[in-house]
Amino acid sequence: MIFSYSAINMCPHYGSYPLCNKLRATSQKTSLVQGNLIVCFGFTLTKMEGGSSNGPKYECLLFDMDDTLYPLSLGINMACRKNIEEYMLHHMQIEESEVPRLCLELYREYGTTMAGLKVMGYEFDNDEFHAYVHGRLPYELLKPDPVLRNLLHSMPQQKIIFTNADEAHVAQVLSRMGLEDCFHGVICFETLNPPPSEPVKIKDGTVEVKDPPEMNNGTSSRKTQILCKPSVEAMEAAIRIANVDPKKTIFFDDSVRNIASGKAAGLHTVVVGRSTLVPGADHALNSIHNIKEALPEIWEDEVEHLEQVIQSSAVETVVLA
């Protein structure tokens, strides 16, 4: 099964990368290429015909990135929190004694501290925030992971990153880990929170600004609330964007809250970085490297397909003696 992304024909890199050659344009939207990876900004991925009549057990694997593809113990998470606190202190003039508490409380309440700050009414540029918070991370701590790379390439399903982070951070992490060509696409901050479209002139000479369609079913204002995990709305938006059947999709994440929301949205769920199940989790993995031992069914479809091919190609031979 192949996914096609919107507006690949508009991409200046179209045809330059192996992944691009697998895709076809479906609408007049825009996308961004990072290395071999197409970053999809809130557009629908279209499944093309293919596969058996009954279909495979699982068609898609959704992976969180930070603290899922690499361990929490690496220290990237704590460095990110430190950068957020510094941004709150120096760019928002929030009282120094209040910053750590507010940073954590907003994260717990809204999914990300950034989302909470927006709800509180703080005005700041999203790209500037991400550049400060993620652009100063110790990316040198991330090393190539050939074991995970081989595991990902051996999985027959479509594989998509689903993260609250911005696309520049995604590109940095995957590049450092040597995983750029292991995923078919990315659902990230820009995907769930696309900027308003450019003003469009209409016939009478006036100018009309067309905002992107709401992706949260109208439950909150785009001006005051960022759409992100762990909200069920964000999970449902990701399912719509990827155009997948949640019953045939496995969601991997290290966050207990994200796992619970993923289950509420109908996904099969795997909590990563824990040895025991949490509410809403179908499986638990100490490390993403344990995936083959814990979830052999991911590879079962490929084995069954191979057996069918072998059986169908067998020819009965009569030997006369």
C-alpha cells in the first residue's frame, strides 16, 4: 500500500528522492521536504489501491519521536524544559520564582507548555519559540541507531511520525539517528496548526483572508488554543490526516496521557519506556528495540503474504515411472 501526499508536484525536490518518486499529487497544497522525508502540513494522505481482499491486520504504525525512538535518559527532555523556562523568563518576563511551577503546570494541563502559554494570552511567534527551545538542544547526544533502522525497514506497514514538535526538530532528530528514510511522512506541530492562508483578492476588489479548516471540530478557538497531544481531537485529526483505519493502526508513545487518548480514539496502543501496562495500553516496551519480541504480529502479514505467493506459484507435477 502506498501513500500519496498533497502537492508533490509543487515541491522543488520532486523526483530527487526515492520517497518522492513513490508519491503523486492530490491537491493544490504545499509540503516541505527534509532530506528524504516529506513533511505534511495538515493535508490528507491518500491510500492507493493494493493488497489482498481481506487486508492486513495492521496497515499503519504511528510513532511518537522524543523519548520514544530514543530513551528519556539521554537528557534531551530536560534540556528542552530548561530552554522553555529560559524563554519564559527572558522573553515573557515571567517572575523567575514562578517559571518552573508554571512551566510544569501548563504542560500537564494543556499537553505542552507552549499551548498553555497561548491560552493564558501570551503572544509570541511560534517559529521563534521553537527555534529557541529546540534550536539550542544538545543534538550531539543523539547517535545513529542501526538496530532501530533495520527494525523499521523490516516492518511492512506504513510508518508515520506523530509528534507535537516542529518539523525542524523532527528533521534534526531523524538525521542524527540515521532514520531519515525510515518513515513515509510526518505529522507535527505545523501539520496540526497550519498558519492562516495568504489573503486572496476577490472580484469586487476587496481582500478576503481564508483561514485553514478547523481540525478540532470547532471545540476551541485556533487563536487561543494549539492542537496537540494528548487531546483526543489531536489524535482524531492525525487519523484523518493519515487517512488510516484506527483499528488497523498501532500507536507508539512514551506518554501515559497520550496512550490513553490514543486508545480513546480507537488506536491499538503501545507504551514505550515502561515494563508494565498503563491505562489504555495494549502493550508495554522497555525500549523500542524490544518491538519484535513483544509484537511479532507486525511481521506476520509479510510472512502470510509470502506463504500465499509460494503456494500460488506451486505447480503439481506428475512423475511417470
